[in-house]
Amino acid sequence: MFISNIDLHKDLIEELAFDPSIDERNIAVAVNNDGVVTLTGTVPNYAQKLAAERATKRVRGVKGIAEQLTIDLPAFHERNDADLVFSAMQALRWNANIPNDAVFVTAENGRLTLTGTIEWQYQREAAALAVASIPGVRHVKNDVALRKHVAVSDVKAKIQDSFRRSAEIDATRIVVEAAGGTVTLRGSVHSWAERADASVAAYSIAGVSDVKNLTTLS
């Protein structure tokens, strides 16, 4: 379905305003002819920066995002790196999805880096989300690795079966390639949400340690 730049811009503005977790007043939106959206302006914290990107991905017609938002921290949220690391370790410790002492945190000028090794992708994502909303955080780099397992022989078939069971994924449009613990997804998807769901499904199969999602939006 064709969506004009004017309509897409309107939908984006409305979606950002609709999301209660985003203060959209200082966010500017630009759309080019290829469906690439540029976000500029300021947000008060890193959590809103992520929320603005997620909201943009939800809008039909968005094919790519150039996210150029900067964080303008309120003075009372400014914290030193030692405080941020302490708060991050507490947040990780209190998250039931993350194994104790599996993730290590370092900080430099408000930018957190997570390292370590865990079993599953959902745990890796949970670690990043757990620290993203800490006041004073300006960025989170997730370098946590997945522990490599012996790949099962039918990884490809299991992923394809998972796609077929999903109401959100069009299995006929995605090609699955598996080599060892690495899975590559090719083809086309209808939305950013479908693309993300395909990655989640692939990571959920035992033996998969890396997913390269090369699908494109159509």
C-alpha cells in the first residue's frame, strides 16, 4: 500500500505523541522518498531515546531510521560513573531473567557497556533493558555474548516450523540458512515488528548463538 510522505510524517507525529513514555515536544521528524525517517532534537533520558525509535518502527511505511536524538539530562539526573555502575549491577541482580553475576558493567561518561556470557538471547536483551531506564545513563552498549552450544542438526527445520506457527510471521517470504550455530534470515517482511519476531524465533532454538537478519521491508 502506497503511503505518501505527508501521510507518513503525520502518522509518525501522532504515534510519538500517542506514546505516554515519550515527551515528543523537542523531537523533529523528517521523511524522505525512500521511507527513511530521520529523528532529531533532544530527549531527557536514554529510555525515551529507545522509546522514540520503537514508536517509529511501529508506523507502517517506515523502511529505515536515522536516529540522531541527543540526550539533554536534567541537572538532578547527572551522576558519576561509579554510581551508575552500582545502580546497574543492582538492576541486573534484581532481574529474575538474568543469571547472577553473569553480566559485567563498565561506565564511561554515562555510557554503559555490558559484557559477559549467558545462555539465551532473551536474557541478553533483558540485561540491556534492565539498565536502560536508570537515571543518568546516556547509552547502553550490549557486548554480552551467547554461550555456544553444539548445534542440533535440524535447526533450519525447527525455525521454519516456528515461523509457520506464528500468527505474526509470513513463513513463505523468509529463507532460513543455518551453518553451525549461526542462522541467516533472508527475504522480505511486512514490518519492523515481523522482522524482530523472526529474530526472536530463530534465537529461541537450542544451538543458535548468532542470528544475522538480512530480511528487508516491503
